[in-house]
Amino acid sequence: MTTTVAIEVTDLSKSFKSKPALKNIFCTIKQGEMVAVVGASGSGKSTLLRHLNGLLSGDSGRVAIFGTALQTDGRNHSKIRSLRSQMGCIFQQFNLVNRLSVIENVLIGNLSRLSLVRSILHLFTKQEKLQALAALERVGILEQAYKRASMLSGGQQQRVAIARCLVQGAKIILADEPIASLDPESSRKVMELLVELNRENGITVVTSLHQIQVVRNYFNRTIALRTGKVMFDGATLELNNAKLQEIYGAATDELVMRGHSDIA
């Protein structure tokens, strides 16, 4: 049986003010894979993820989602909104609307499917609300549904963001440093939840991380970037400290030291 390609990046390059951020990136991620993107600060991890969901456009190259070009040589597909609806995004700073309730933040995942009037007025059906409550139960914070988002801990807020992806019906979750702002226990819960959604729901998960020990605990495949280039793409087991030293030199300490948080 042929495995569907979820994400395909072909010769993608991007510069900011003539400074290269991504250089001739090639990678293919199959549906149902769970892939870590690692690198020291400034390696291009967040920039790559923002190209995968169309928040940034490359100078050259192509990004395709389930076989359809999201962008080609800096030009976005005319139906980019529809393509992006298949991808849920999780960010380091959670990207919730603090003044809204938790359930309202989760329901925002439905906006791409709603009419303009329903979107503006946040008019949701009973079925949509039940779906949001089910998503909150799935991520383990149903009891927080009617609290203001600002009242939740960082780990709880990140789980709200994941519930929003579930309501959205995302086939791909792109998580940009999702545990960077969390304590070890909250980090562990978020990573275990992403693993569960990958294994049980078949959701493709691509996560950028600094902490190499976290990567070793949860990911079978790793893509390592340095100064915008892919320096390694393969089995995480092969990305040992010697290989990290070969790729990053003195910057290896940034990855290894940050990996000492005990979230296994």
C-alpha cells in the first residue's frame, strides 16, 4: 500500500535583507510521521515551519501539502486558505485570545469552515460546541471549558491550542517550540499528548525543538538544521552527541544542555 506524502519541500530558499535563512531545503514527510526539526538558535527551524503553513513565502522552491502546491517560487496557491485548514499550528506563546473562554478559543478552529457572518459574530451551533467539549476532554482539560483562557497555566493553554487543532480537523500539526515556555511536568504532558494524537489519530506531527533529549525520547526521525541548511535527516538514534558535535561544533552545548530537563 502506497503511503501518502503529507508535506513535500523542494529546493526551498529564503533570505531576509540579503541574509540567507533557508538554503535549498529538500524534505519529504509522509502521512502519519512524527518528525522533529532541531537546531541551535538562528538555524531556521521556525522559518521552515512558517513556510510549511504558508505564513511565509520562499524566494524560490516549492512546498506541497498532500500533493497540492501551497507555494511555488514565492507565489501562494489561490486556495491557500483551504490548504492551510488541513494544518493546525501550535506556537511557543500559545496564540490564544486571553479575554475569551477556553471553549471559545477551541471553537475558533472552526472558522475556516464558517460563513463570513458566523465568523465575525462567533455564531456556533450546539453540535460545534459539543465537538469543542469533546476535544477538551480528549486533551484532559474539560473542566476548564468556561474559564477565561488567561486564567489557565501555560501547560493548560498549550492543550487548548491542541484541542483547537482537533476541532479544526487538522491532518497535520505544526508545533513551533511548543514546550519552550513550560515546566518539565507540563512539557511531558504536552509531548505525550502529541504522541498519542500521532499514534491513535494518525495525525502527522512536525515539531521544532531545542532540547535534544526531548527529541530522543519522543521522535524516531529528526531533521537537523544549521544556518538554514539541512545537515541531517534520518533516524534519531543516529543523531548522537558525536554527530551533533560534527554538525554544530561549540553550539552543541545549547542543544545538549537544554536537553537535561527530565520530561521523559
